[in-house]
Amino acid sequence: MTMALRGVRMFVLVLVLAIGGAVGYTRPPPRETLFIERDADGDATAPEQVHISVVGENNMRISWITPSSVPATVYYGTSSGVYTSSATGTSSSYSYLLYKSGQIYDVVIGPLQPDTTYYYTCGSNTSTEYTLKTPPAQFPIKFAVSGDLGQTGHTQTTLQHIGNSSYDMMLLPGDLSYADFWQPRWDSFGRLVSPYSSERPWMVTTGNHDVESVPIINIPTPFKAYNARWHMPFEQSGSTSNEYYSFNAAGVHVIMLGSYTDFDQDSAQYKWLQGDLQAIDRTKTPWVFVLLHAPWYNSNFAHQGESQSVNMKADMEELLNNSQVDVVFAGHVHAYERFTRVYNGQANNCAPMYINIGDGGNREGLASKYMDPQPAISLFREASFGHGELQVFNGTSAQWTWHRNQDDQSVIADSVILTSLASTSACASS
């Protein structure tokens, strides 16, 4: 290819990104919904649905499920087959209408060294060895971000692209399995993501498809399966609920909020958020990211006017703005959209950037209808499946890229360089 032709192609790419659209892109058709069965001939003590999550600065929670009860013990070390340490935790199960879960194990290992590969086994079955890599303690750090995953052929593609991205941690803003009351689908989801969630910490929050409760009467208990299966480190951040919490990773403070848990200004979640934001030390964590499910800004026709978006924004937007949160990620709308930094509907250079990324691959398909004309605060939008990558280089600079699943290839369709508000003099002084 000649230098001139390369130059033309680069100009076209930059122009496409600048105007906020894609040229010549055909949206993918629906793909089959998957259901991953347990091996019928498998050992009932063999671990499955393994996933890990950070607990404090130096510990990791290992969770897995077996049909039969085994010791809640994890053996681990930094060399394959050589397990110099062990930790024992707890096991539990839950019933949901006529469904009875397997044994769900919860073991916290550590203290662990940062940016280090560990080898581990779960329970009494030592024939299967897993590996995990701890996040770095200092910059740089790379997050993968994708919401509304579900279990389809598109989900598989998204997971493969995330797995190939050399990420340090996964952030998921709600709607995990799309079980929607049918509990075996939670098991299927756990098997689908296990090759990825067993290797890197997955930090998740709740969405509407995770509630699984009849409104008003709240039967079964809201988030019963989610809370039993995906124990997040809420206790370490002073929260009283697994549905909202925070944690630090390298120099980043991440806040997970619950769009479907009480959030008004008299609620426990609101008061916890106030205290959490006030306690942030920007000299230690110059970046602050927030994840929630129902978006506060959205120019897609899908999910307009919902109380979880409108009322939560009314109650909490000022808190986030005054605390100079850098980015707010949301799901729910099955498409991608990036807004400028915005507060109270107006562009504001010292306000959070809003990114909607509910495009992981769910069975409901894409939300393809946008408002016309495109609002000035909406910089890029596209109804395609994909995932995001957030590379935080240091306390000042980061890069966000959105990767479209085009023809099963990870194609960068949107990219922006971010500067932390804590390092922006005009914002810091305010």
C-alpha cells in the first residue's frame, strides 16, 4: 500500500470518528441464545463457574460451584503445581421456587503480590489448575468494560475480544446472565464466562434483569441469585449491601451503584455514596469512575423516561459532579454512546463524561433507533455489539477505546484521550 493511500485511509477513519458514526457498517443479525450444560459424566466434586474479584488492596475472592459438597479450600502459589499457601472459606446454597442451587463457595486468598500470576485449585479436586493475574498496584492499569452480556453468539465474540485484550480487570455495569427467573441460566452463564472470570477479577453491579422479583410484593427476594453467586467487596467499603460498593485499583477509585436499589436522598445507598465520595484521597486515587445500570444521559429511543434513570440522576448527579467524578459508565440501552463531559444537561469541562455500553451481546438485540438530530452533548453513538477498553496511563492521562464486533473482529470505532479532573487546574481550583 502506498503512503498516499495510507494517508487517505487514516483521514477517512479520523473523519468517521469525528462525526460520530460509521460508514458502510451493516449491523449484525441476531445470533442463537446459548445454554452451556454441565458435563453429564463429570465429577460432582469438580469446580465450575469459577470467578474471582478483588477484596481490599491485596486479597482476591475465589468463587465456584459444585453439585456435591467439598471442602471450601483454595490451594495456591506462584508456580504451576506448587501450592505453598491455602485458605478456607464458606459454602452456601439457595432455593428459588422449585430450583435448588449447587454448593456455592466463597474463599478469600491473600495477601497477594500485585501484577503477579498465581496458580490455584478449588476444593478437593486438584486435577484442574486455574491461573489468575492480580492487578498492578500502580499505573498503568487496563480495564475492560461491557454491560448487558447475556448468553448469545454475540456474547461469545465479545468475551473472546476481551480475553485477547490483555486487560487487568473487568467492569460490568449490570445485567449479567439474563436468567429472568429461570435459574439454570445462571449456571449456564457461570460456565460461559468462567474461562475469563477465573483469570482476571470481574467487578460487577446489578441491572434490571438481575432483580428477578415480582414488583410490589418483592417475591422472591430481589437479587437473590445475584447476591448468592456474585459476592462483591461491599463490606470493605463500608456498604451494607452487595448492590453498591467501591474499591481501589492502582490509582483508580471505582464506585458501583445500584439503579434498582433505593437511591433517594433518605436512602442508605445515597448516604453511603456521600461518605464514600468525601473519603476519596485524590493524591492516592486521582481517577474516579462510577458504574450503574440505567443511564442518566441517553439519546436512544430505548428506555427513555424510566424512573431509575430520571430520579437517580435528579438525586445523585450533583454529588458526582461536585466530587469531580471522571467517567460514569452505564448499560441498559443495547447500543453504544459517548457523551462529552456534562452536568445538568449542559457541556461542562469539569463534569463527568458519560458512556453507555450496554452492548455486550444480550438476546434482546440492539437498540437501533436514535433521536434526530443528535444532541450536541452526544459525541458518538452506534447500535452495535462490542466492548470498551480503558487504559489509564498515569494520574493525568488515560485512553478510552470502543471496539465494535465487526465480522467477529475487534474493530476500534471510537477513541478519546482523557485528562483526569484532579489534574486539571481549572477544575481542581473549583
